[in-house]
Amino acid sequence: MSALIELKNISKSYGDLKALDNVSLEILPGRIVGLVGPNGAGKTTLLRALTGELDYTGEAKVLGYEPRSQRAELMLETGVIHDISVLPSWMKVNELLGFMDGIHPGFNRETAETFLKTTTIPMDKKIKSLSKGMKTQLHLAVTLATETKLLILDEPTHGLDILFRKQLYTSVLEDYFDEEKSLLISTHQIEEVEHILSDVIFINKGKILLYASIEELGERFTQLTIPADQADKLRTELKPMSEYGILGRRVFLLENADTQALVKMGDIQTPSVADIFVALMGGAA
Amino acid sequence: MNALRVLLKREWLEWRRVVIGTILIVTFLNLLMLLSVSRGSAFFHDKLERDGHIKLEDIQINDENVGDVDIRMKGNDIEISIDGDAASKNIDKWMSKITVPIIFGLRIGMMGIFGFVLFLSMFYFSDAIYKEREDNSTLFYRSLPVNDHYLLGSKIAAGLIGVIGLTLFLSIEYLAFTRLAIWIMGEPFNALAALVLSHISYVGMLWDWFSYLIFAAIHMAPLALFLMLVGSYVKGRPLLIGLGAPILFAISWAIVFQSIAFLKYIAKFFWGFNQVLIDQWELMHGGLDGEVLVYGNFWAYLFNIDTLISVLVSGLLYYGIWHIYRKNIPAG
């Protein structure tokens, strides 16, 4: 199966700051990939490189297209929702739908209008008069109504309330995703999306720290909960990646550990992606 | 091409209020003109009724002495005599001679309209990309399956079509209002106007004007693209920076180096494409006959070194705009 996204030694610098540092990876089609990293890690830079919005060094192929030189062809099959509001503020909602209808051959106006009927967005209002949440809903409606193979969401829930955040991912899964399509979601609120991800990429300071499927993460990382009085002894033996205390017990996060042996020491479970991420970042509670 | 059509429609949707507002303003000014004419004609009608005739003394057309013109009503008929000679052949001769300055005068009015539209177009070109940067919609447009040349080309095309189209529309409106003004003035002015207008082809005049606008658009394109370039880069106030910075630089250069070279260049740029009108004015003084003044030398005006320089400079500026547009530099 050919890769959906292929990156080889992608680098991007802003002056002295290396936003992307020799990033190489392959993402297969039909996956829901989470791109996780702290603020300033390079998530948005990476996504903008994938959509041809900025220059970079190295080689990139997305859906078989080179993003910089074949951006228009690539965007025919790719939908993007950015981390900031990007819809033209002067346009009215119905004008935006008319514009999309004329400019994108894959856009279905009826689908967009059906989605918008489930919201409180007035069709005759200018986009600049809508709330942030409404703008995101509108952008989502327009993007989901466009037939594409790849959907890129760059921190789409940034600044939105919990109800809307839940609704957004539900809409994306129910109305967009199928085995023919792929999703790439960038977020620093991993706990919101980890339940829908098939793969996860950890990025920090422009470098890829880890790229694995959720199943692999479950096999590779283990969380061990032990009584506090045994922590000192087991810490030396097990050398956990990270640990924290809770309700008088210590929780260790271990990599490539022998789970058969760990069962005798305490309670084991699969750690959350967030806990793995924090451990890899070198943090500790 | 469908993408270009949709993008041009987008520009219309965004700027239609400016276009409609401009039409309303010029229409209002034309109505004011009609009001002034109506009041002025009342004065002449009173004089005609009181004195029985109007005498215009020592009339000259193109520095050529015509003589005294006497206009009197005889029942419903108008009698015009020049230096006592009422022969229709001679009247017609002088009426045809007055055609050229009248056309030139009408063109001055149309130039005023063009100047107003050009002034407004500077706001358009400086804001065309800047407004996209302000609301980050450049990211939206570049997430669509449309290449950058269509996105930028649609803005340039919309600006040029808008300037030429709006100027032509308002010029036609202006000519219609001048014709209406003559009708309002009533007799004998209607009869006088008929004698003059019989020598004028409005279609020819408008075609001539359209040709001139094409010529002017080519020569103003570097300024338009320069303003777009500034708008694609600066953090704020693109028009102020785009116009102010070169003027400030030229003034500073003049003060520091006591050379007005840059000031002369700026003046030449803004005035230079009016050389056509200057040439025509000179020709008039040289003495033309009563034919409608067509562009005549259009191809010579169009295909010359200045046009080539304009096209080359415009090409370079467009490359700069495209290069910076792709970087999507946010506005302040």
C-alpha cells in the first residue's frame, strides 16, 4: 500500500529557530493520526508544510503530490481546518456557500446546508459577526461537505467550549471518516482525541519523538501502580520513564517492560497517550 | 476559467458597495450640474425675452477670430448670424469648428471622472491583499484547489476591469447628463447644440475614450502593482506607506542632495500618461477642422518604449507580489 504522506528530511527554520528538524515519516491511508506536541513544538509548521503553505527543505509527497509545486492539485483532495479563523470576514454565510460551490468541484452545497441547519448560524449574516464557535462550525460544515481523501485539522477546538469540542469530533467521525479517507489531527489536548486515534505522532522542538499505532503504544508502554513504601526499591530495579503519586501509591510508567513479572509487583494497565507523551517530554508529576 | 469567473465575482461581492457608492456620488454631482444649468438657463431666457436677442462679441475658436455672434428668436425659429452674416453655410462652418473644443471640454469632464475612479482604485489595490492578511483569509483561499496566479490575477483583473468599466459607465452617464442639460436649457440652445452635435459621433468619442483607458491602464499598472506589493508585506496602512514612502524619499533626496530628480520622476509618472491629452490640446491650437478627434495615433501611443517599460516593471512587481503572497506574512 503506498503511503498517504511521505516526508524525508523535512526542515524549516525561522531565523535561528528550527521549527522542523529533519522530519521523516510515512503515514498510510485510512488512518486517524494524532499529531501531539506542546506549544511551539512545530505541529502547525509541519501541517502547513504538508499543504504547501510554506517553504521547506527536504522531500515531501502528500497523496502523491509535491505540496509546494502542486498545491492546487493537492487541495482538490485535501480539506484543512486551521488553528485560527480564516474564513473571509466580509462574506455572508450564503455567499461563502455560493463561492465554494463555484470554486471546488467536490463541494456539495446541499450537504453543507443540511449540516448548518443543525446549528444556529444565520445564513444572511456576515462571517465577522459570528462567534468563534460558529465560525468553526461553518468552516467544518464547508469542509465536511467537500469530497476529499485527507482532512487536516490543526487544533480545531482551540478556544471552544467542551460541548462544541465533543460535537466537532463526533461530526468528523460520523459525517466524514470512512476507510477510504484519512484524518490528521493536531492538538495539545490529547485526552480529547485519543479515543478516536489509530496512530499518534509525538513532536517537540521540531523533532519527531515517536510515531506509533495505538496498539503498539499499548504493547510498548505499561503503567504500574505500587504501594508507596515499595517505590524506592522498585525504582532502582525498574528504572521508570516517569512516575507520580496518587492516593498514597506511586505510579510508574515503563517502556518495554516484562508485564508477566510486573503483575506480581502491583496493578498494571495501559497508560494514556497523555501520560506517555508527558513521560517522553521528560516531565514528571 | 470557471475559477477565474468565481474569483472575479468574489471581488465584486467584496467591493460592490464602493462601486455603487461611487456611482451614487457621481450621479449626485451630475444632478447638481443639472440644477446649476437649469438656473443658468433661466438667466439667458430672461435676457432673450427682455432684449429680443443675445449678442456674444468677439468670439474666437481655437485662436481664430469668429466675430460677433447674434442669436435671436423669430417666433419659434432661431436666427443666428455671425458678423451680420446669417448664411447657413458659414454658420455650419463655425459650428463644426467649435466641435473640437467641445469634445475636448467633454473629455476634461471624463478625465475628472477617471481621476476620481483612479483615486479610489488606489485604495483597492493597496487593500486587495492586505485585507486578506488582516482576517487570515489568505490561508483559506490557498486551501482551495486554485493556483496562486488565479488568486492574484483575479484581483489585478478585477481592479483593471473595475477602473475601465466604472470610468466608461460614469462617462456615458456624464455625457447623457450633459445632453439632458442642453435639453433643459431649451431654445435657442437646443438648436445651437444640434448644429454642433451633428458633427459629433458619441460612439466614436466613447471608442476613443475606451482606447485611451486601455493605454492609461497599462501605464498605471506599475503603480497599482506596487501598491499591491506594499499591501502584501507591511503590517499596517498600506496606502499611506505605498504612496507616502516614495514621496517622502523623493523630498528627503531633494533636501539632502539638492536634486529633484526623484520628485520629477514621480510627477512625470503621474502626469506622463496625460501626454495624449497635452498633444491633442497642442494640435487644437495648431488648428484642426471640425471632425471628431479620434485617437488617431493609438498604436503609436501604445507600442512604444514607455509601454514596454511599464509591462516589464509590472512583470517584476507581479513576481515580487507572488513571492511574498506565498509566504503569507500576517498583518499587524
